Amino acid sequence: MRYEHIPSKLFIENRRRLAALLPKNSLVVVNANDLCPTNADGSQATIVNSDLFYLAGVEQEQSILVLYPDADEEKHREILFLREPTEENQIWEGRKLDKAAARALTGIENIHWLPEFFRLFHRLMCECDHVFLNTNEHKRAIIEVESRETRFVLDTVRRYPVHDFQRLAPLMHRLRAVKSELELDLLRKACDLTDRGFRRVLGFTRPGVKEYEVEAEFLHEFVRHGGRFAYMPIIGSGRNACCLHYLANDRVCREGELLLMDVGAAYANYNSDMTRTIPVDGRFTPRQR
């Protein structure tokens, strides 16, 4: 975790707000995303799952959150399943959450290791009336790669074909549109980081620099203050500024041209978004202005 500690009360309150929207005797499951492979034994940096973070503050691969607010046994009302930390995986990959750290982070008391998931999940599926499963729903999304969440949905519907399955996404969209004061503070930090990066770039940009050098100035400012890029940055000079999703960022910025920057910082999974256009040489022509 590169950012400062977030109080677990944020995640506790978010789970409470979700529970208030659920029909009686509903079960909710949210999965972490896959780690995306590159070549050999490499993997890409991944946003583990924004909904999982919203409800539990967890950013660890393969994690599963189960919520069952009306469970007969109190210990089954909130359960977090984690990949067990071992000497080997922590040598290769770094620190993993143990049960004590997970409880402190999330406010969830009942923590289990992943191999225990299906036994407990089957028991709860036999008790619940409604099952809310998560999907990545966005009007402009074109999703061709099957996610861990999608595989779980398909497998669960196959195993339990006569259950009442419902979509979690509309409830999450409704909840996440309204920000608490703690969330607003995190968003302000993301916006402040974007402002820092923009002001750094204003003093750096000049004819002869590469677009990726401008990108590097943003990255330097974001990372040194505990953030990251909220999305792949668009740094486009000259004709590249006219391409809506230009990502190469490899052209030389030339005198007399404009430089478009669509870039934002993320802080603790809360994102900012900025688009600005500046003259490469510091002077707008009358037409550019």
C-alpha cells in the first residue's frame, strides 16, 4: 500500500449501505480480478477490483468477498477469503495479508483462506433466496477477455441453475455515485496530485522533448506522492492531439504546435481526470487561442 492508511469505517459503512438495498435473505459475492500474464513468469500491474476495494479495501489478487446480511449465523454475514501467505509466495511476490492485518484493514472478523471457499459457499447457497453476482457493466465497454468474475458467474449459474440470480452492478453504481466525506477527501488528494503533475509539466514542456518525457514528468509527481495514473495517459502533440485515444506518446513536440494532455492521478483507487491543451513553446498563436 503506497498511500496512507484509510480507516476501516469507510468500508464498514459501504457494506452497510449495500446491505440496506438488498432484498431479504440475499447473498452477495465479489471476486478480485485476475493477474494478467505477460511473457514467461511475468505479470502486469492490475487494479484488483474497484468494487471489492469499495466494500473491503482489499487490493490482493484472488480475494473473494461474501456478504449475507440475513445469515442465521452471525459469522456468515461477512466473510473474506484470501490467498494464504506462505514463505514462498512472499519471497517471490512480497507481503500478503494475514488474518490480523485483513481484520484491521476491512473491519471483517471472519477471514478464511481460499481453499475453504467452495465448502462454505455451497452451504450459504443452500440457505439464501437471492444471489447477487457482480459484472463489469458500462455502456461504452467492449469486453472480449473473460474475467475471473465472469468465470465465477458462469460456473455458479451452471452449478445452481434454479437459484434466483440478480445483478449487483446497478446497486453498486447507485451507491458509488454518492460519496462520503472520507471518499471526497481521497478524491481531493487525487485531484491535488493531478494539479501537481500539471504544474510540473508546464515548467518542463518545450520544443524538442518527447511526448513520453512529458508522461514521465506526470508519473514522477504521482508516484512520489503515493499515487499512480488513473488510466493510460494521452500525451499528444501536433496531429496526435486529434486522435481520441492516442496512446503511443512517442513523438517529438515541435515549436508552434499544441500539446494535448488527457491524464489524471489515482489515489487509493479514487481517480481524477483532466484534459488540458498547452502550446509547446509557451505561446498561443491567435488561432490556437
